[in-house]
Amino acid sequence: MKKIFAVILTVSVLLCSVPATSLAYEEKEPSGTEIALDIILVRPLGVASVAAGAVFFVVGLPFTLPTMSVGLAARKLVVEPFKYTFVRPIGDMDRPAAY
């Protein structure tokens, strides 16, 4: 009985698995419109987001210091917006913020 259960479980797992190639990030070249929107709209909003995140980070320090969550607040409010604004390739809107 255990062998039959193991075989059925193995077959069901193999049938439900997704090929690794479908999970890979596809590199595509951005269009001119995507680049223009990134330069005109997204990057300035990103700079504003970094500035606002830095202000919220400093204001929140009295609350994050006792709870030992300064690193999390810094990463979410300052580092990720900074990377999205200044590290991300131009026109690449789909890439996640954490590189």
C-alpha cells in the first residue's frame, strides 16, 4: 500500500511540475515609448519616492529603533526606491526592485 501511494504521489508531482524555462526572466529590449515614459515620468517620480522614503525613515526612527526593524524600514523606504530609480536599466519597467 505504501509503495502504491509513493508511486501515485511521485507521478502526480511530476505531472504538475512546471519547466524551469517558463519561470525564467525574459530579456526584451524596451521600446522608444517605454524609454521616454521612464525618463519623463517614472524616474522623476522615483526621485520623489526616494526623498519621501528618506523623510519617513527618519521620522520613523523612534519607532523602529526599539523594535529592531531599522534595517527593514531602510530597505523598504530608501534602498528599494533608490535601486528602482538609479540602478534599473532605462525603460525596463518589469524588473523587480531588489537586484
